[in-house]
Amino acid sequence: MASMGLNIDEQKAVDRFRKQVVEPSQTKLVIVDFWAEWCGPCKALAPILEKVAADYADKGVVLAKIDVDSEKFIAAQFQVQSIPTVYAMFQGQPVADLTPMRSESQLKTALDELLKQLPIQAGAGKGGEADQMAQMEAQVAQMVEAGEAMLAADENDKALELFTQLATQAPPPIAQKPEVQSGYIRALVANDQTDAAKAAHDALPEEVQNEAAVKAAHSAIELAGQQVDDSELQALRAAAAERPADTEAQLAFAEAAFAAGERDEAAEVLLRSIEGGGEEGSEGAKAKLLQIFEAVGLEDPWVSAQRRKLSIILFG
């Protein structure tokens, strides 16, 4: 990719692409996935690409993900018209358009043909075991990111499938990663498997339980434990509406509403309590709201939106 006559931002984009794709492709076959956070088909394809790349890692295949929103210049250079768009690259050049291949078997068939024709450096390569470990770490990070995106999009069954693969089938150094276990536990909670989530949490070593990501997952378990049946939820809702100054009534309903999946309503009640509940009531509601944020995930777009509302109340 030419870099002459580019502005600073474009040059930085080219440099990132060179490090992420061009340099590895000198000896590896790089699958380049052009995607975006808002793209549903991208999210559906992502775990398939990640699994195939992991399965073919020892054959010299790596995966590189290019977010078209943050890398508009790179996407334009490849004339990306729609997403997902997927290319296979070797020695800095596209060697196949993998976009039509949407299943694991189709992708593997295409890769098998390419590997027969190209002098791909299999295995760990020049970097030895350290290079192989770095590659594995990068792939796990991508899979965790994909799983978190699924949870944020309420694609809970897909998230559970992905995190189960990482948490129960991956080698121990991978399976015990806090971000892996956190995603696995929260995916279990999201799929109404609270008992299984608690068992998974309790089985972790103490040092893993004390990691921030796993503590967030434990908060999700605690909040899910507040789940009630529909009639009791309605009664708590009515009590909260009738006694707006009663902090305990507001907290009880917010907990039950969140456990029932009504997180917008739970947040609304807590924000209202923070705004008008007095010092003691405000602190209790704020603590509960922060626990909800932790359980959902601090990087989740919903949490970001609620935090902005909280900031307006607290700081004007």
C-alpha cells in the first residue's frame, strides 16, 4: 500500500495496517476481516473466523480484524463496499476473496486450497514459542471482544457458546484468564443459568476471584439472585410508585427489575432516587447503580449512556 502524499492520520493508518497485516503476511496467511460494531452479520461471522484461525494457527494462518469505522482510509483502499468483507493476504497482497465463505467448512476448504499453493511458514515461525504464545493471546483477546459484543447485543446464547469454548476447552492458561471467566460467568447468568454461574465462580482459585473482571461477574450473580415472579415484580413496582421517597422500596424494585431483564427501568428508578433521595438515599441508590454497571460491564454502550445521565445529575 503506497504511503506517499498522505496526511498524518492516513500515514498512521498505513503504519498500523503494515504492522497488523503486511508484516505478518510475509510468512503467514493472514485472514483480514473488515467489520463494524453495528454490523449484525459481522458479529455472526466473527466467532466462525476466530475458530477457523485458531484451528489453522499451526498451519501458519492468522486473523486480523479491521474496524471500518476507525480505519476508514484502509477500508477505502480496499474498496470495501459492504461488510463483512474478508480477504486472505500473503506477502502484502490479497490472494483470495473469502467474503462468500460464511460457514466453517467453506472457509476451511478455501484455506486448504490456498495452503497447497503458497509457501506459508507453518507453526510458531521465527519467533518460536514466544511468537506462538503472542499469536494465541491475540486470538483469545479477539474472541473475548466478540463475546462481549454478543452480550451487549443480547445474543446471549451465542456468547455462552463462545465463552464456554474458551473457559472449558482451552488450555488452563487461557481458560483461567479473568476476562474469559468473567465472560463465561456473565453469559451463564444472561442465559438464566445462575446456579451454574455460581458454581463456576466458586470453583475458581481465590486469586482469580479477586480480579476486577471476575468481581464484576460475581456482581451479576448477586443481582440475578434478586429475581422474583411476575406478580411480586408488579407488587414491588406498585410500591415504588406509591412511595417515591421510600429508598428501600426503590432499591427493592430496581434490584428485581434488573434481575427480570428490565435494566432501563431499574436504572431510571435508581437515577431518580439519586436525584431526589437525600444524602443517605442517594448513596444507597448510587451504590446499587454502580453495582449494576459493574455487572453489565463498564465498557458496555448501555452503561456509558447511563453514566452520562448520572454525571448530569451529580455535576449538572
